[in-house]
Amino acid sequence: MVVPESQGKMYHPPPDLQRDAHVPDFSSYLTMYKRSLENPEAFWKEVADEFFWKKPATGPMLQYNFDVTKGNVFVKCMEGAKTNMCYNVLDRHVREGNLGDKVAYYWVGNSPEHHSTITYGQLLSHSCRCANVLKEMGVKKGDRVSIYLPMIPELVYTMLACARIGAVHSVVFAGFSSESLCERIMDAQSSVLVTADGVYRGDKLINLKQISDEALEKCREKGSSSVTKCLVIKHQALKTKTGASCLYFESAPLCVQTPWDSERDVWWDEAMSDSPEECEPEWLDAEDPLFILYTSGSTGKPKGVVHTVAGYLLYTFLTFKYVFDHQRHDVYWCTADIGWITGHSYITYGPLANGATSVLFEGVPVHPHVGRFWEIIEKYKVTKFYTAPTAIRLLMKFGQEPVQKYDLSSLRILGTVGEPINPEAWQWYYEVVGQSRCPVVDTFWQTETFCLLIFQTFPFFGVEPTILNEHGEEVEGEAEGYLVFRKPWPGIMRTLYENHERFENTYFKKFPGFYVTGDGSRRDKDGYFWITGRIDDMLNVSGHLLSTAEVEAALTLHPAVSEAAVVSRPHRVKGECLYCFVTLKDSGEFDKKVVDELKRLVREKIGPIATPDFIQNAPALPKTRSGKIMRRILRQIARNEKDLGDLSTLADPKVVEVLFSQRSEAA
Ligand code: PRX
């Protein structure tokens, strides 16, 4: 096992873990890896043999074109085959594998009082009933269903129900604003929205139904009324003794009735109560879409990343099996939210494809106390634990004592995802949480790549990264530059929803023949890849990708703002945070009121994750003579780095002095 290089040490897994592992050592891994590249047809065929195919493939395991100069970019996996994702992750286990009574999820609510256990048999029956409810609402193969739900079991039932009937789910993180939800519903043209009345995150109530109503109203105002039905779950934490939903508004601490449109809205419990438990799966083409998931785009408009059935199934299954070395008796826990790709791949589909038992956690790491994660690990005897560096950094602040109060001896492997892990956080995770006995697996990937690509700084099966310089030339040996891939793997995205041109322009135009990740990487002398961070206008806040353009667009909606530029600044817990430079119109005065209004605006337009940490008055922005904002300089000002290098391209170098003198340190 390798660790962040500054540590300069090698750590080896304990012998018993190594002995029982699917791949016991690096040389066996290399043999398999080489085979996956040299004979992909045989390699992926073997993986496909694990699953049920209603019709076998007529085409090869993988076909593709990555070169825009030679025609449309495409990837196809197992053309001609017919299958069903839901059947493969549920029925196959229940009917063929006898896993009906095996626990699929231990659900743990925001409040420790709320928890339940869901077996594979129950998951199948709930998913089928939900599939029938959706069918009853008129949802057919290919229709889109937007899901705006917290981390409750119904979220998984609904995803699997869509997969069962061939509907395409579009899960929208339940922390997004009504504006963001509306944008995603409109882009996908969903016919059904599935939501809940509300949810507590920590001790904060989020009125999901109210936000959903606002989103649908916004869509209507913009001329789009695609959603005809809204399926609403009564959250357990909001049920009163009488069974009615109760929403407590800050302004009026009273029980308020859930907003309701009787033509459109349907309570989940009522719809499910008489819905049949049998639902014949829709047999889909291997390349039919499975889901859309929106990710930030550098132009500000989110990109609807489309993933397809067969490729996703193979890749999510295989990555989960090997990267977490999944064993039959494991209890696995990924703390991500299903609203992000990590949750899709490593809470829903990957673990289920492997017949695993997972924890499904609704809450936050510090509620009701800072030992919540460790308490859950002890209670459920979690063996594999996957979280984000931002969570580790947050929990580190409370010291070792809250961790040591609990028995974490069940843990075998730890994972991290979403952003680079700094050596200090790695060390704490390894020593304090893993008690210096659990390997820490760092996994690099993206919404677009679907499942993880590089783990432990080495590529996964079938994945061939390389590094290009500014001129698009491959650089050999030790090198730093653009991280790109020359070939697809089964789980790579196929397109951006209804926008193949943007797909090609974003990922394949810059260097024809390669998928361009947007990340930089360094390859060391041993061939390991070290991600150096984004090299486009994207930011990674607490492991969530945001585009500077979308935040700038929100800021400039304020009537007093004439221009805004957003850059990243390192943050102790979040990794990166937003530092905004704002130029006001002549009449405007930059004061606390404007700053508060701007923060509120960004929260409303995008969601709380995008709340800026710093907003600075910028009487003018540093621009080139052709009017391009020089973000490099803004980044340096935000970080208070005085050595700015060459400023000769600036139209007015004095701007820089003014900006330094007005730096914002107020969080
Ligand atoms: O910049 C990389 C960073 O997160 C980006 C992908 O974000 P998203 O599509 O939201 O998916 C997050 C979950 C996989 C990447 O382009 N990133 C992700 N994992 C790592 C990382 N950067 C460094 N190390 C990682 N392990």
C-alpha cells in the first residue's frame, strides 16, 4: 500500500487480510491488470458470465471511437444483449442465490432512534411494488423519473423500481435548491417526481415537499410542465401521533400541513398499500440508459451524465468486489449521499450486485454527537468503511477520544473518495480509525467515469491512463500534465442527456483520441499516478464539484452586482472553499448587508454546499487587454500569495494592489 508521497513510507496490509483477499498481492494484481488490457474481450466476458442475460450479446464486449476527427464519439458494451439491472442485483440473489433473508441494508436514521433492517427479499418486494406504482402513474420504458429524497430506504426502492421497468432515474441531491431541482427536472423532462414531506439533517428541518412545489412552480413559469405526478413519502421522523405529516417552520413553530395538490400529489404509503408485489422486469438493451446524474459543468449549466445498463453493471460489480475486497460476511458502509455518483455506484448498485450487506445512513457525522460514525461502526460491526477526506478532517478536529470510546476492531479496510487526501488526514485515518491495521484505499474517479478508475494511485482493470502535455503529446516516464484515457472501460458515460455535441466538446475535443478528465496528474518513476487537482474552472468543495461559472451566475443576479469572479482557496475541513470577488455597480455600497444577501442568493440558486466562505469587494478585476479575467492572479490574492510573477499581460496592474489591500478574511 502506498501513502501520500510526502510520508515517504510503504505500509503493508496485515497478513491475514492479504491471505484471504481476492487478489493477494500486487504481482497477482498486475497479471490480472495486464490481461484486462491485452485481452479485454475474454476479461469482460468472464465478468458478464456472473449475470443473467435474457439474450446474449451479438457484438463484442466493447466497441468505441474516442477520436472526434474520425466521426461521432461512442462507446458500446455487449451490443445486442438484453438484461435488467434490478433483476441482476435482486432477483438473481433471491431466486438463484438464496439470499432472500440476507440483510441488504441496515438503515440508520438521522436520529439514532430511527433504524430498520431490509433484507434482499424485502428490497425486491418493495422495489416491485414501487415499480407497479410508477407504471400505474403512466411511467414507461425510457421515461425519466426525478428523485429528490433523503437517504431513506425508499430512495433505493425507487431507483431499483425505475431500473426494473426501464425508466431512467435522475436523482437530485436533497440539499439542492428549488432552482437547481427545477433546472434538472426541465433538462430531463421527467414525468414523475418522487420526494418526501421533509427531513432532518442534524437538527435542521428541510421542507423537501415545499422546495419540490417551488421547483415545479418555477418549471411551470418557464413553460415546462412535464411532471404530472408527485409521489410523496411521509418521513418517519415527521410523523405525528395521528399519522399526519408535520412541518415545523422557523417562523411559526407549529404543525403545518404538507403543501398538497390533490390532482398531482400521491402519498407513497397509500399508493404502495395495494400495489402488487410481482412485476415482470423490462428486458432492456445493453446500451439502454439506466440513469442520468447531473454534475457541474464549467459553463455553469449542469451536465446530465448518462450511464447505460450493461457496462455499468459489469463495472460497478467488479470495482466493488476488488477495491473493497468484498467478502460474504462483510458489513460495508459508504457514508456518501446517493444524490452523488459515489452513492449510486457504491451504496446502491455496486454492493447489491455483489449481494453485500451495507449500512444506509441518513444523518451527519456530528449529530447528535461527534462520535456518531464510530458508534455506528461498533453497533453494526462494520468491516469496510468508505468516506471522504472532508469528513475525516472534520472529525479529526475533535481528537482521538470520541473514536476511542468505541470498539472499531471489526474494521478491515478503509476507503476515501472525492478529493485528494492530505497526509495529515491520511495518517489520522490510518492510525486512529484503522488502528494501524486497516489499509486505506484512496479512490479517484468522476461522475462521468461512473466507477472508480485509479485506486492506490494505480489504474483499475481495463483502465489505461496516460499523461499529455499542453500540445497533446504523450509524455513517458516521470511526468506531469493532463490526465487522459485512450480507451473506454465498460462503465464510462455514453453521452450528456440530449446533448451529444456538448459531450464531445467537453471531453474529447481538446485532445482527439482521448477522454480528458479535466484533472492534472503526475506519474512518478514507479508508474503511480498522483492526482494534482482540476485544471479547468471547477472547484471541489467538501468533495462536491462546483463550477466557478454557476456561482458567478448566481452572484450577478444581485441587482447591485455588475461583475463577479470566483476562485478556490484552501480550507482546513472542506479541502477547498469559494472566494468571490464582486464588483458593484456605481451606486452600490459594499457592506455586510450585501455580503449576507449574496451568500443567501447563492444558497437559494444552487444550495447550501455552494455558500461562499469569502466575498471581497473588487472595484475592478484583473483582466488582460482582451478583457479575459486572470483567475490565476485572483487565486493568488485569495491565498495572500504576494509573489505574482509576470503581470505584463494585465491591462491595469494597479488593480492588483487595490485587491490585496481589500482582501477579505471574514468567513
Ligand atoms: O478532481 C477530481 C476529484 O473529484 C472530481 C470528480 O468529482 P465528481 O464527479 O463529483 O465525483 C466525485 C466522486 C468520485 C475529479 O475530477 N476527485 C475525486 N476523487 C479524488 C479526486 N481528486 C483526488 N483524489 C481523489 N481520490
